[in-house]
Amino acid sequence: MNARGTAPSAPAATPPRLSAAVCAAGLAVMLGAAAGAWLATPRLQTAQGGTDLAAAVPKAFGDWRLVQDGSTQVDVAQGVETEQEQPYDQTVMRTYANSRGEEVMLALAWGERQRQDVKVHRPEVCYPAQGFAVLKLKSGPAIATAGRAAPVPTTELLTGARGGGYEAVRYWIRIGDMYGGDGWAARWYILNEGFRGRVPDGILVRASQRLAQPGDEAKSQALMDGFLRELVAAVPAGARPLLVR
């Protein structure tokens, strides 16, 4: 009891002091979490983002020359309504002719970021969306290309064109280092790349030729095989990984 008859108040509690070891451990945890978040953030894997695809693809190679008034092609981005849905950063659509007067249409569509919901469009989806009937769809012979040890898997497509006639198509799709596969295979690949912290790029390489009758398809596919091999070989080595890797 003090002079006033009241009990003395208890001294104020002193907050506990953290040891240097505890502080260091906490800092290490925070830095580790930040580093983990950084590593888990998917990052672009292409080194060709600054390549001008139109400039890299020659207007003349082998026996092929660019035709200024080429045929109107099937749009590679049919159904894209907003910029966020656009899967491509660069597209090239041309028609080439050889000395025999044979014409082949070329479509290249490259996107730097392939995602689950926005990725390269498959021709067997784009063609029907623009009024073509798919008459045949099958795996085509792999194409041996410059800059790649293994041949590139391809797909063959025969369509019935609007207003009559036919169109033979030969194409491949590369997403990151993956070729071939269906839409689900592409989704699975993109998902696994995301788990590894990578965002793959992707490209559609499509050659096509108008036909008078479906019986001309075999000859057309052989022609496009040679066209695509010569095309890849003619692209400068620094830009070639956009087409084949």
C-alpha cells in the first residue's frame, strides 16, 4: 500500500525482443517467397520476338516467285472479335507461282504467347467456319526441313470450296517445341509449360492449292511438300526457328 492507501500499479510490460537469428530467418522466408513467386511467373521462351516475319520470308526462292494478285485465302483468325482474343502477333499471306504456272498459297501466323484460351487456330476449324466442307483430314508425311534434325510432322486436308472446286491443304503447327497433336494435346503442353514457368510461342505454317477435282490432291500434296521444304531452307537461319525448331 502506498501513502494514499492504494496498491502500486504493475510496471508496464516490455515487448519481447526478437533475436538476430529469428529476424534473419524471417527475412529469409520472405525473400524465398518473393523468389518463388518470381520463378513461378511464366516467362516468354522465344528469342525471335523482334523478328519481322514478312521480311524474313523471301518473295522469291527456288523456282517460286511472289504473285502480286494472288488468290484470296481462308482467314487464319476467323472468329476473333477482340484484341485480347487475337492469337497472332504477325501474319504473312501470299501466293507464289513457279515457272510452270502452278500456284501455291502460303499462310504464316505467329503468336508470341500461347495460352489455354488463345492459341493457334487449326485449319480444320477455320475452313468450315468460312464455308468450306472438310472432305478429308489425315496425318501427312513428315517433311525434312533445314535447321531441324527430325522431320516435321504435317497434316493433310482436302476441302470443298465455296462455289465449287476443291482446296488441298498441307500444314503444321508448332507450339514451343511441340508439333502435331490435337487441341487437347496443345492445352496439356501449354499447361505443363506454365508449371515450368514458361510461355511458349506458336506458329501455323500452311500451304494450300486450289484444285479442279479431288483426284488432283496427291499431285498437289507432293508439290506443296517441295514448296515448304524450299521455303524453310530459304528463310535466314536466325529467323528459321519461328517456323521450325
